[in-house]
Amino acid sequence: MKKIVIVKCNMISNQNLCPGDAKCFIALMRKEGEFEKYKNEDVYIIGIMDCGGCEGNANRVVCSLALLKIQLAALKENPDVVHVGTCIMKFCKRKDDLIAAIKEKAGVEVVEGTHPYAPPTIFGS
Ligand code: SF4
């Protein structure tokens, strides 16, 4: 069994451009996109948190993960994997900093991406 935490884009989330986080939930249910690797496993999302926003630095996401860890520990849970949302992978100019910070501090596997349903870019490839 795998327990997953997802990190998503604060801006996309706050502007309700990904209502209900539905794409990640559906992709996990169907085991599509970066969740395909769990095809033969039970897998659960145990937390979704955002990056902390464009202001400031990547330390925010580390602080948010630390707070989530405390909350999950109180519930006697711990994630096995952190997935960096497709919203961040496709649209964030700071994704390299965010991913580096998450990888440095997560202490568990970090997977780049979640669902495969992002639209193609409008300008360019
Ligand atoms: S830093 Fe990146 S992931 Fe976070 S809100 Fe800004 S664009 Fe979104």
C-alpha cells in the first residue's frame, strides 16, 4: 500500500483553475499519468498542500510539509511518496527550486508529476 502527499500550485488552486483537485483524484482512481506505477497496488492520497505561493522562497513549501508531517503523525500516518503536481511541473517558473527543496527535505521518494490531463500550451510547444 502506498500513501501519497501531493504538492500543488498555490496560484492555480486559489484562482480555482483546478476545481476540487479533481484531475489528481481521477488520475489516481484510474492509475493514469504518474500514478500508473501504482497499477498493482492500493494507493491513497493522505494530504494535498500548496507550494506556499510565488512570493518568498522555496522554504515555504518545506515548512508546509513539516506542518503536514506533524498533523499526519498525530493521526499515526506518514506518507511514502510526495508527488509534485502537474500544475507545478507544467506552469511554474520556480519549479526547479521547489522540487530541489522538496527533494532535500522530504525524506521519502519524490515523484515529479501527477495527472496527465494538462492542456497543451497555447503559445509555443
Ligand atoms: S511558485 Fe509556482 S507553483 Fe507556487 S504559486 Fe507560484 S507558479 Fe504556482
